[in-house]
Amino acid sequence: MRMCLSRVCARALFGVVGFAASASAVAAQTTVTLNQSRPQVVYATLRAGAYADKNYPTVLTTRAADTADNLRRGMLKFDTQNTIPAGSPVTSAVLTVTVRSGGATAPRTIGAYQVTTSWAETETTWNRRRSSTEWMTEGGDLGSLIAQKDVSNAAGTKVTFDLTPLVKQAVAGGLGASRYTRVALVDLDAASGDSTRNFYTPDDSNPALRPTLTVVYGKPASAPAPAPVTSSTTTLRVLDWNSHHGGVGTDGKLDADRFMKKAASFKPDIVSINEVERFTSHGNYDGPAVMAGLMKKYTGQTWYYKFTTATGAATGNGNLILSRFPFDATDIQLLSHSRAAVNAAIHVNGRSINFVSTHLDADSTSYRLQEIGELTAWAKTLAEPRIIAGDFNAWPGSTENKTMTATYVDSWVQAQTDGTATAYAGNTAGNTRNSRIDYIYYSKGATALKLVSSQVFDVRDANGVMPSDHRPVLSTFTIR
């Protein structure tokens, strides 16, 4: 992963170009064979039980769980980002692995799953995808089952998995900004004796035995137009708004459509929304999905979202991130006193930005300070630049705010200093609910961010009704 090959060099070394018999009738096809360890392929094995925090970057193994200690999954990541042009139509993608040795039970049904979040070869464990970041689900963040095969225990057995649907999406950018293909090999059968399957790794001296992803793709339908000359900065508009139980207005009516229509009118790029309800007494519906759909309705764009309830349960009240940029990775951190934070990493102007949404305790200063300590300690594990937004339930002069501003910048205060803070008549202090309790902070080490302005909006309609009992705050940054 630390090495880098140019796309040209990668093809010269590893690509085999093939053409149809009649170029006039059939578009040219390119075949790329990915089996070179670092940077083309990285791998590891995840092991549960007493080994859940141990990194295994030199073996590729599966085993069903007769005991927790024996449960193992093989992880592979192929560089389809730098070896295949973005947007290329993928016609075929086949993974081939070779059995090195196997336990007594045979055959075993092995499934190839998409892995939905990034991971590091020399850091990943059953519990963590990186040394400082846990998987959202222990044992790897598994997505769809792409293919499955019966695998014998005979050494030298070749096994192929058709990964075409997964690779198509990865190359097209449909899985986020990262176009790598990430796969987990999982034993799907019930435990029965020794079900181990050891596979040859990408480090084997014989290329014919290594895990190999063979991808056939064509030329993109149309070459993209030359990129216009732009400045070295890109604008990022960050909105934070407490929805009051999913859009209960000051008239007492729940109207998510009204709330999201107003949110969309501010033209944000990424949004932190608090008090979003998922199948609760306030609204028996999937609030995060509904809000993402309404943002698409009112902007004409696809919005990506990540949600967590305050307790981490499947249903309840929680925090939502909406982004018009795909996610590189997401994470959730539970805090004390039934509070939580949700993180999403996005790419803007070549920079990876970690964005966090949270909502702290409503009643206790000591609880909030404990939660801030946990929040900031966790946030240190996220790469710079970092933005933390949400309802902190604390006034500007509070100990909570002073604790945050020891390492973070309060964007509204900074914009006031710069003369770029805007509210409206009767609210020049930028109050969001009685006082200013909703914040957009950015870390003092976020040198790639430059604050442009901050604004608190007047969201009263002609009758003085607001879509929520909070007012939204929006801070605009340039990404350098």
C-alpha cells in the first residue's frame, strides 16, 4: 500500500491488451491481471476470540466457528482504482484463489462478500479495520454476498468467484470515492471438525498460485471533456440543524418534508442533523432514509447518509450525516449517558475530511464534559482536517465550549472576528435556540481548511412558524 505505480507503468507491467477480431464492429477490450503484492493486492486474515486484537497480515485463511478462537476470515483488497480508468465499462471480473492446505472436512461453502469500509493490511484485526478505528461490525464490515463456491481441502485446488457486479460498481465510483475492490472470504457452513482452508497469498513466489483478479473492461462511452482551469481551492458548505424529533415545527406538527425543503434551500454540501427519529413514537418510519430521499427530491442530487441512534440500537433518536459527496469511510462512537457521535470521511479537492455529528446531554454539565472528553479523544484518531458539528446543549461562555475551543475553533466566533458572521435583525448574536447551543467546530490542526463565513438563518414563515425549534447554522470553508 505504501508503494505507487503510475497507471501507465501498471499496464505495461501487468496488463494484457486484447482486441476483438473486428475492431470496426466490436469495441476494444483490455484485460488487467492483478496479482502483484503491494500495491496491486493487499491481504490479511481476521481471527476472533482471544485473537481478536491480533493482526495476521501474512496468511489468507477461512474457518467456521467451532470455537470463537478458531473463527477466521480472509481479506483481500485489489487496486482497481489506479489500474482501471474511472468509468470504464467492466464486462468481466473473476477472482481466482488456490488452496494451499485444508482441514479434514470437505467440501466447504466459501462466500465472497463485499467489504464496505477501508482497512489497513498491517493494522486490521477482528475488532479493528485500522489500529485506531474499530469495524462497525466485528469481523469486518460485510456488505452483499457476491458469489459462493464449494471448496475442497485438496492442495492446488483452483476456486473462482465471479465478482463482476462488485467490480463494476467500484470502477464506476458507485461505492464511494475509493474505487478499490475489497473482498472477504467467509466459510458459510456450520462448524464441523476442522474446516480450515488456507489459501496461497499474494506474496507467493509463483504467480500462478497467488490470488488473482482478472478484469476485462472497455473504453468509457465518451471521453470526459477537458477539465476547466480552476483555482486551488474548493468550497465546502457545512450545515448543522437540530430537527426537533425529525421535523416537529414550532406549530407542533411533524413535517419532515417542510424541514428538508428548507434545509436544501441553503445549498449545503454536507449536513449534520440531530434528533432524527427512526421508528419511534415521534415517527414510525425510517427518518434517515426519508430525509436523504427528500434532499434528493429538492436538490436533484443523490445524497449519501450515515446514521446512528444515541444508544447504538437499531431504532431510536440519533444523529444523521447527509453528504452530496460519497463516503470513503464511516464510523460510530458511543458516548456516556446514552449519547453518540457519527463520522463520515469524504474527499474534497483531493483532501480527505473527517466530519462528525453529535448531540450532547441536555441537562447536566458534568455529563456533557465527560462526553466531550470521550468525543475529542476518539476524534484524535481521525485524520486531519476534522469538523465536529452538532447540538452541544451549552452556551458560548460555558465550560463545555471552553473545553472544545482548547483544540477546536468555534466557526461562528471566528467568523465574527473576521467580520463574516451573519444572522438577522433581532438575532445578531447568532442564537440557535434561546442562546447559541448548536456549533460547527473545526480542529486547530485543520490547516487545509480556511473559514470563509458563518450564518444563522431566519427560518420563520409568514406566520412566524419554524420547521424546528432550533435555527440552522451554516459555515463555509475553502479546501486548500
